[in-house]
Amino acid sequence: MVPEAKSSPKPPAAGDVAVEKKEHRIFINDRGEGTFICPACDKGVIKDLSQFAETRTAVRLKCKCSCGNAYRVLLERRRHFRKPVNLVGTYVFQDVKGDPVKGLIRIRDISQSGIQFSVNSMPEFKVGDRLTIEFTLNDEDRSQIREAGIVQRIHSNIVGLDFQTTDHYGKLGRFLFR
């Protein structure tokens, strides 16, 4: 399986097995490697992808397995898988006077290392502020989650928060990996 960077989709050559339409995601690990698994035969191969680790744009590759199957992948440079959700919660942070400020949030996605959420208006907090968030998972037990984190990004009313810890062995961990 040899990935080749392609800027635009190209039809398979004569004799190739048809290229699968669905785009698969490959995560780049800490060593700059990605594991390619053929969707047709489940054969896997690890490739060095360090040349793409710092690329700011989306990287799509066309791969061809030794079984003849061709498929497309999208490289993910995130540290952890993001699970899309639509959950309501609250945040609390302390303003410059030390007073607690609370607000409502709508959580858009969760990963092992953090969440992305939206607020109704421009947030009062800023990048680098510490927040505590509380929300209820949509799991069978309606589990209550309370996590602390640091604001990493604010774009309009969309906020990226990194959790203080990435060790989630309880209900949040089970939710993420089910």
C-alpha cells in the first residue's frame, strides 16, 4: 500500500479495482506514522507520514493495497478522535474580580483531550482562562460529567477547551470509546 498525494480525485487506471467512494481517516501518531487498513481485505500497513504532520491544509491521499483495492484517506493530525455530539451544559469561570460567571453551552464534539462548544453570544472569557464545564451525556445512565480545562481557541462564539487531564477511565471514557 503506497499512498500518493493527490490534489484532485483521479479515476482508477485500467485493471485497478474501483476506488472506494468513502474517505477513510488516518490518524498520525506521536512518531509521525499512520496505519493504513484496506477496507476490502483488512490488511494493514504502517507508513511514515511525518512529512504531513505540520501541514495546515487537509491532506488527502490515494492508496492502493497489494490486493488491488484502491481507496482514499484523509489524514487527521489531531491527537484524539472527536465524537460529534449535541449536548447542553454549563460553564463556570472566575472573572478578573474573582466572581464566578456562569453560562450555557451547546457541546458540538468531545475527544479525550477536550471539547468544542458554542455559546449564545461572544464569551466573556478569553484564551488561557480556566473553565469548569458540566453536562449530561446522552448515554443509558444520563451520566453527569464535570471537567476542568483551559480555553485554547475562540472563533466567534465557538470555543475549543482542552481538558486538564486526558485520563478518562469513568463514564466519559466509556462514552468516548463505545
